[in-house]
Amino acid sequence: MTQELIDRIVKMTGKPAHPMLRRGMIFAHRDIEVMLKRKEEGKPFFLYTGRGASSGSLHLGHLVPFILTKYLQDAFDVPLIIQMTDDEKYLWKDLKVDETKKMTKENIKDIISVGFDPKKTFIFTNFDYMCPPFYENVVKVWKCVTTNQSRAIFGFTNEDSMGKAAFPAIESAPCFSSSFPHIFGKRVDIPCLVPCAIDQDPYFRMTRDVAPRLKYPKPSLIFSTFLPALQGAQTKMNASEPLSCIFINDTPKQIKNKINREAFSGGQPTVEEHRQKGGNCDVDISFQFLKFFLDDDDQLEQIQQDYTSGKMLTGELKQLAIAEVQRVIGEIAERRKQVTDATVEEFTKIRPLAYKY
Amino acid sequence: MTQELIDRIVKMTGKPAHPMLRRGMIFAHRDIEVMLKRKEEGKPFFLYTGRGASSGSLHLGHLVPFILTKYLQDAFDVPLIIQMTDDEKYLWKDLKVDETKKMTKENIKDIISVGFDPKKTFIFTNFDYMCPPFYENVVKVWKCVTTNQSRAIFGFTNEDSMGKAAFPAIESAPCFSSSFPHIFGKRVDIPCLVPCAIDQDPYFRMTRDVAPRLKYPKPSLIFSTFLPALQGAQTKMNASEPLSCIFINDTPKQIKNKINREAFSGGQPTVEEHRQKGGNCDVDISFQFLKFFLDDDDQLEQIQQDYTSGKMLTGELKQLAIAEVQRVIGEIAERRKQVTDATVEEFTKIRPLAYKY
């Protein structure tokens, strides 16, 4: 992701770049220029992203690609399609269908709380939406990829279920506008931009290989890095280790305690040593959180200088990170209170989106 | 298929057994007693069969399982579900989706012409019907079978497409009544009897393995043999060799010419030799056709005696076979003339069937 591209996005959208984009957390893309060119020419595209459900509340790491997606929706003013892969969860986990559906519904509420525009956002679950035009695209992708290729891309073994081997096409098919006739009518030529975490790249590399053979446009991609776990910058937040994560439903006090107690520090063992040698922002989780979410570049640079020089202590840095994470989670939690089953219905209903093409 | 079972079916249905059932062409079953017991106890079951589409008209060999199915529908007075695997054809053949859909529609018209009751028959195509409850059952089957098991059953290789590896579950899922809420409501416990040609057994053996794990009843099966090709009893009619087949849209004259010219004869090279040695009914295709379709047991026995003894000549036997095949095809062809797109609509519409449970 070059500075030139970021400047071009800022210029064409008239919106400031998201901190994650300015600071290298949105670090790579595939053919994003194709979408920028379309936007400049007044041609449509759409955003497509997704999520498998997890039990309990989403954590801040889960939200990173959705925060990026919301920024892109606001900046480019395009329709957004979100796939909830409840079928995938059912196939991979020891869960019943009803359990995955229930989890998925709660996850949808968390995702909606990131602030998506209901007039421009269609959220669907595979178990509910698998239907003629979407299924047709699934079958088309199935036909283009051999089991060998799929295994090479995704690492299946013959001991894995048939479903795991079949699934990649189901994540791939929503890249094609013909999967959504209620949104795109009969148009099959509208491409998508997929904001996602880097681990999803294999699905979309496969899709990009397949698209030309189906006479569909290739999806473009924009990748976010993982938000580090509280315990250190080399790991990612993992919901199965609750102390590694900050959840949407954590209270301000829980956020404060987690960061104070768990957030790995780049500071020195003693105040004296810290004043003398300074802290290491690269490994400090509180600083990493500020880097993801604090909008003010000047303030962030000042913090970096002060912490590196030893002028700022770990406790002070943690206070700043706590305030910022409380703000981010607080805004989402506030919206979350308003999200009901009816809101889910509003986002998941088969309907046209407010979209000119 | 024992005589005892056949007698039981005749007694409970009050309908004479179909010639194919009386004469060993319906030669095997799996757990058909379960369905007979349900019928005796007034408990519901349904019939499920299917077909992949082929180009052009169906031939008499294609019709054998459907003729069996119609007999079973009439005898047991139960709902019938027919799956058209247009997706399978697309995956296996060098065809476009639209081509498979068009072929499928024509095949549906041929199948309807066998004489199914529209009030009790639901025909669906996978491309059109893949939908939430059906898809859910597909995914459930996917989860229960490993790629290894699927390969062992169906003989896939890793060079085959992902779709071929995924497909078996799609043929399996209609065995479960919850795939059809418009017919069975919320009932998940209604089992099916699958009339099919013996080559489909692997799909249903897999389904019978999987069903208990999903807490669904196992399907029962009843198998028909293949109708021999005109050229001989060791081969089956094959649409890609038109001279091996008699098609629904063959005229009476074409039927006459095909049987006269192509039907393998069990007779002797000369009349003298035939009178002396007699003919061989076991390899004589004209006789085989009579065995499949001629209802009158006494007449068939007389023919067999006369041909075996040499009293009846090949030409005479062929005349009888021509008349019988012209009658069978003629009845279907007559109905076929009345079948329009609206008839297809009637059979494929999502609707309840006339069915008490």
C-alpha cells in the first residue's frame, strides 16, 4: 500500500484516510487501482467481506476488518455485502446447526454496531441465503477448481469432511454481482473490493484465478493486519483465550483492568531504568492499540517520542491506551444497545440497496 | 426381491404387481419391509427418485425407473419427489448452465408424460431449488462424510473438480423430509423409498450410513435392472448411441424399423434351423422387451414356449415386441403432446401435495 495510493484515495473520496491506512496496518492490496479507476469514472463497485461466527461477543481484533470496511463504505459510498459463514462454523466445529445460527445472529448484532448504513448494507447467512443465483455461482466455481488445487490452496486432507473441501467456493461466489439479483438486477459485471484480514487471501486468489474463466470481473483486495493480543505483538487476539482480548461487551472498568494487568509493556523494569533507556513502542501493546485507533498523528508522534525517550512511563501510556480503547468500544457498545432482532431483520432482508448504477 | 414380499405388496395395495416386479427386473431392495410396515400401520412415507438431464428425448431405458415409480405411486398412493440434477450435468459435462437448464426442462416434460399425478408429485431442479432447509441437509451430510470415504464410494480422483467431490450430498439430502417444508411441514421423521437403477446405490448406501447420525430415518431402496440395448442383453440403452435406443419421440414406424433392423435375435440363422433348434429367449431383445412391458403372463409364457420350441419365428416375435413397445411409447407420446411449460410449472411449483399425514 503506497503513500501515492493513499493520497489518491483521500483526494477522490474527500475523506481523511483511516489511521490504520495511514500507519501501515492496511498494508497490502490486490488491484485496488481497478476500483479507484472505476470510482473516478463513475462506474459502480461494491464491498464484500464476511465472518464466521464465534460464541460470545466479538473482540477488538475481529472488528479491525469491519472498522476498515466501514471507513471504505463511508469514503466510497458503495453498497456493502457481508457474508456470515454459519455453514463453515458448523462444518469446522463440534456444533449443531441451531447453535451456529444463534451465534451468528449475535455476531451480526455486533457487526451492525460498528456503524454500517442499513440502506447500503446487506448481511446474509449462508444457511439462509443459499439460493438459485448464489448457488449457481458456487457450482460454477466448483467446476473450475480441482480437488488437487483446492487442497494445495487450503491444506485439506482426505480425512477432512466433504464439506470442508466444498466450502471455498461458497466464500468465493459472493464476489460476483450476479449472486445478488435483488441488489444488482441482471448486472454480472460489477466488481467488488474485499476488505479482509490477510489469512483470507487464499480464497480470493482462487476467486481471481477463476473469475476470467467465468467471464466475471476479478475481485480486488485490501488487507488488514491482525490486532495483537494483550500479551504481545507476535500473537493475535484469540477469543478462546479471553484474557488476550478486549470484547465489545467489556465494561470500561474491565478494559482498564485488562490493559493495566495484561497489556505487554515495552517499558523497563524500573522507573529509573525506564527514564534512562526509554521504552520500546514496537513491542508495547498499549502503543500498538493507539497506533490502530488514535486519530491524531501529531499526538501519536509525541507519545512515541516521549515513551521512547523515557519521558513517558508505562503507566501513563496505559492510561492513554485505556481511554482510546474505551472510546472505540464505548461507541460500538452504545450502538449495540440499540440493535435488536428487528435491526438484524432490516439488514438481512432481501431488498434493493440505496445504490445508483 | 422375494415372491413373499411381492405377494405382500399386492395384498396391501390391492393393485396387481407391475410386470417388471413379477418377472425379476425389480430384483433387489434395501429395507423395503420398513415402508410396507409403515403403510400397514397407516404411517406416511414418500417416494424419491431423480434424474440427470440428457440432451434430446428420453429413451425407454431412462423410463424404466420412472415406470416403476409410477406403479409405486399408484399402488401406495404416496407423494413423490423427483430431483433433476442439472448441477451434476453441468459439473460432469462440457455444458453451460443455461444448456443444462434447457435440457432439464425437456427431460421433465418427458418424465411427466410417464403419467405422474400432479397433485402428488413435486419435481425440482437443483439449480432452482437449492434453498435453506434443503441446503442445511446438504451441509449436514457434508459434515458426516470424509473426502476419503466419498472417494472410496464414488471413485473420484484429486484431478476431478471440487464440485464432483461435493455433489454426493446433494443427491442424498432429498431423502430427508425436512428438505421439503412445503410438503412435510416441520416433520423430520418421514422416511422415503427410493426407486432407482442399481448404479445409484452408492449414493444411498452413503445416505443410509449418515441418516442415523443426523437422527433422520434411513431411506429404503428398490432397484430396477437396466433395459438392454437393441444390440444385445449384455449392454444397456445408451443415448449417445441412438441406434441402441428407442426414444419417446420415435414414431411407430421408427420403432418398427429399429426393432426389425437392430434388435438382437435369439433365433437361428435359417428358418429350417430355427424350426429344428428353436430360439433363445434369454438373449433375444424382442423377448426381453415383452418381458419388461407385456402385462399378460399367460401370453408371455406361450410366446416363450413357442419361440423356444421353434414354433414361433423371429419375425413373428419382433411383430409382437413392436406392437408392445409402440403401445408403451404411444401412451407416453400421447401424454407428451399435452405437456407444456405450464405443466412443468404445475409440477415444479413450491406447494403442498395432496397428502394426509
